[in-house]
Amino acid sequence: MPHLKIGIELAGLGLPPKEALKSAADLGADAVELDARGQFAPKSLAETGLRQLRKMLADLHLRVAAVSFRTRRGYDSPADLEARVEATKAAMRLAARLGAAAVVNHVGRVPSDPNPSTAGLLLEVLADLAHYGNHVGAFLAAETGSEPGTQLARLMDCLPEGTIGVDFNPGNLAAAGHSPTEAVAALGPRILHVHATDGFCNLATQRGEITPLGSGATDFPSLLAMLDEHGYQGHFTISPHGPDPQASAALAIDYLRKL
């Protein structure tokens, strides 16, 4: 297994942007994930701001692993859909200008048997975003979690190959009672970005929980081997949490470095 490229969700560090970038570098990260709905919203980053951000990243030897743009509603909901799509495209333009290939979001409710009759609006919007992604060079990555990986794969089978990718989040899958290894098997070639998260689902109560890396139900050594077999060469982005996010991030990075 080659050296893992590790990213950090910058918003999770709970610091102002400059301090958060420096903290990510000090923690030994190779890259960061930027939140396009928060401090790095496209509308708040003029050309000068983008130049300054790129310089800070270069000075700290950091790349942008992905841009997150998690919306309250998915692309299957007609409410405010046009504005949501245009805002997603703005996040895709931002990602492309920062050298990131993936814009992460939940796509919406995925039917158990997705096809044009059961998921017509969702497929129409995803096809439009896929076309736009090919134009700008950054692609929507559907975050895993609420449905099994095989179900998301069936949705993607309805779209042209190579147009929509996957943000593989094993902690979300485990917390929802789904198998991360089965998801990698179904989605492997489509995975654009990985969130290194862990979790478990209490089968008695049907309640899921995200946990520190290595303490949940996710078999990371097996997942890494499977991702390697599929040729994944992207980043593994950790999600700091808890009262001391810097300590949480340090423990997660140490765990990944030892694999």
C-alpha cells in the first residue's frame, strides 16, 4: 500500500481559515476539504481572495482534496431546485479553480429500483450536473450513507459512465446498518474521494453512531486493500469531532499512518 494521502475537513477544526490551514499543516495533513457553504462560499471569494487562498495552500504545502457542498434538500426535491443546482455549479467552478476534482453532497433519496420512472427528476438533474462537471473539470461526488452502496450503484448505472462520482463515507454506511465493504465492491471504480470515518449501528435499537477511527464496525485494512485494487489514488479525509478537534484529528491521522 503506497503512502496514504490524508486530508482534513477544515471546518471541523473550529478555527478561522488561516489558523485552520496552519493547524492542518502542523498536524501532518497533505490536503484539506473546504466547505463551500461556510467560510469558503464562492460568493464570498473574489479573485483576490482566491489568489490569497491558493498562496496560503502553496506556502503550507497543502492541496484541496475536495469541496463539500451539503444541501438541506437533495436533487430529487423540486423545492428551490433551480437555485440549488446553480449553487452546486458555483461550488464545482470553485473546486476546479482550486485543483479539486470532487464536490461532495448527498444527492437525495435513491429509490430501491432507480429508473427514469421512479427517479426521473433526480436523474435529469444529475445528468445536467454531470455535463457541467465535464465542462469545468470538477465533478459531483454522491456521498454514501443513507442507502446501501448497491442501491446507489444502480442509480449511477442509469447515467453515462464517468460523469458522476462517489464520496465513499464508510462511517455513514456503518451507522446506517449498511456494509462498507459491499459498497466498495459495488462502487469502487466510481469513487472520487474517501472520508475516513468509522461508525456502528445498534441492531437492537436501529440507532447509528459515528465513532473515532478504529473503534467502530469498519474494517479499514480490508477497505484500503479493496480501494487499492480498484486503483483509488485520492485522499482519505478525516472529520475532526468532539470537544478537542485538534486532538481528534491527530489521533485519526496517527491511526491511518499506522495502517
